[in-house]
Amino acid sequence: MHIVVLGAGVVGITTAWFLQKQGHQVTVIDRQSQAGLETSYANGGQISVSHAEPWANPSAPLKILRWLFKADAPLLFRPRMDPAQWRWALSFLTECTSAKAAHNIRQMVNLGTYSRSQLQALRQEQGLEYDQVTKGILHFYTNQAEFDGALEPTRIMRELGCDRQVIDAKKAVEIEPGLKHIQDQIAGATYTLEDESGDARKFTQGLAERCREVGVEFCYHTDILGFERMGERILGVHVLKDGHHQTMRADAYVLSLGSFSAVLARQLGLSLNIYPAKGYSITVPVKNEEAAFSVSLTDDEYKLVYSRLGDRIRVAGTAELSGYTRTLNYTRCRAIVRRTAEIMPEAGYWDQAEFWTGLRPATPSNVPYVGKSHFANLYLNTGHGTLGWTHSCGSAAALADIVDGRKPEVDFSFSGV
């Protein structure tokens, strides 16, 4: 078939790769000048199966209430006159039970483990280089209650095959000496050796080049306006390219537009409960090689992740539910710099931090939409939230199987909206 993939982020590009690998003719459409220039541009850089505890969990409602009026809160809800935001928020609250959180952990661990293996196979097959580090991910906790709260989700992950080990502060510093400065503040930690890190933008753009080499067509600088449909079938996609309106036609279509997927889907009467969670990152040059970390880190209390990208340090995190604006909130930027400098004062040139913000396509459960829509030739691969890169290869491989009428290899609740 000829298949059009809408979106050239990491999820769209991996989708294009696995579809062409199945023998399909693939066209990718994106408004940017090349792949990976929006949410995939400067994210946290982790392939983190161990980061499977959903935001919606029993402890979340009280935390969010405490954070409601803190401009630098890890998760900040800014109420707006936006029905989509309130629908998302109410659905989020319904996901905060222990049973639903456990179900969602299962979904994310299963998809994440499968996806990580697909990524590793793809990297080896194609010789991709993207500042990858395969030393695992270490979660550290400087708050005893946060550490205690992580033990049950960690137990569930271990039962599902994610080998997330519970360790003490001494062992954490042995694994990552860069934490020595705060060893006496660490209440506990967990370590997942199989997890990885790297530069998601480099990965996305490198894979896009491989796609181009094998015949995938790219239509950049192209705005997607809507669909032409007849009954329960998509006939084409209306686009604006070089100032001209066009209709691009194919046999099937894949919606991978991140946070903007929900907006476009509404034109078709599809209700995707995806809302943008604005995340922030800083990128700084390494200052002292001995003081800088090499193992990727997660600071769970502050909802920050740390990845070493060659001679750069990337720190990303926090979430702001404030609509589709990408305006930098410098209070939140400075909070990331302040926390990171406290932990590793000599690791980077913190005064040279490059700030960035992007819109993560979050669902209330943190579980993405992957699978068919009720339209005969429209498929979904979107809503991956903070785990877009972690889940991208697995989602794409599974979706390619679904398109070809095969049962995917992963145990996951695929969409059928």
C-alpha cells in the first residue's frame, strides 16, 4: 500500500521505517524543515522502561493540590477555559486508583521492554550513532516518603520482567560517582542496567536519512489542514505547501502528530484524550569530566532526568498543563538549573544553560493510542507523553503488524477508537 504518515517526530519516523520494511510505499508529512524538530528536539534522552509509574497514581491528587500555586512545581496545572483540559484532568483523577495504576504500569512496561529490544536491533542493523550510553538508568530519591512510595511500583515492574533493583545510597554512588556530593541526602535508589540514554533528535534524524535512502518520501514545510472523507474512509489529506492548497491521497494514513493529533482527530469526530504537557530541558557543556555523571539519572522527587550526550549534559523534566503555548517560563528553567547545580556543582557550566520547551502528548493514563481507528484506513500512533522515544520502535513495529493484519508480538491493549 501507499501509506501517508502524518508527523516526523521520533514516533512518525520509526513508524515510517517499520512500514517501509514491510514493503509499503511511505510518505511522511511535517510542517518543519526536517525530522525531529519539535517534541523530539531536546527531550530527556532516556530509553527508560523503568520510568513506567504513571503520573496518575494514588499519591498524585494531593501532590498536585500542594503544587497548584507553585510556579516551579514538578507538575503544574494551570486552569484554562478549555473543555479539553478539564476533560483530561477529570479523566486523570479517575486513573489515580491503585488498580488502574498497576494496569497502566503493566501496559507501559510491556510496550517499553518490547520497544527497547526493537531499538537495539535497529541500532545494530543500521549502525546508528546518537551519543548513546548503555550503562542503565539510576533513579535516586532525596525524600524518604518518595522512596517508600516507589517500592510497590518497582515490585510490579520486576514481576513484569523489568529488572529494576532497589539499592542504597552507597551502592548508588558506586554505580555513579557523580552523586557523591549528595550521598548523605539520598534516602534510597533503584537501578535498571538494561535501560539506555542518548540524543533523540540525532536518532530521529539519522533514521529519517536511512528512510530516505530506502525510498521513503518526505514532504517538509507542509501544513496539515484536515481530511477528505467519505463515510468511514479517508480519501485524502488537505495540506498547504509552498502557499498552495493540495490534497494528498494514499491507501492508508497514520496519525502521529503528538499533541496536535487530538486537534486534527476532532475534525473526524474522533475523541482522543490527549493534552499537551509542556516540558522543559536545559543543555550545558561539561565542565569537569570527573565530576560529571555518565550513567543516566532520574531525580524522582523533582521529576527530572539527566542524560550525558557526549560533551554535553541534558537535564529535562517537569510538566505544565497550560495549553498549546511554547513560551518559556524562566522560573521553571531556573528551577532546573538550581536543582542540578545543587547535585553536581562542578559537572557543567550551569551559567551557559540552553533552555528549551516542548509539548509532550500526554494521555491521562500515560498509555498511548496505538492501533486502528474506526475509519477503515486510518491508524493511530500517538499520545506517548514523556515516553515517546522509549516506546517509539515498539509502537511502530506493532502498528506495522496491525496494518498488515498480523497480531503484534507484544502484550498491549491496542486502540480501536
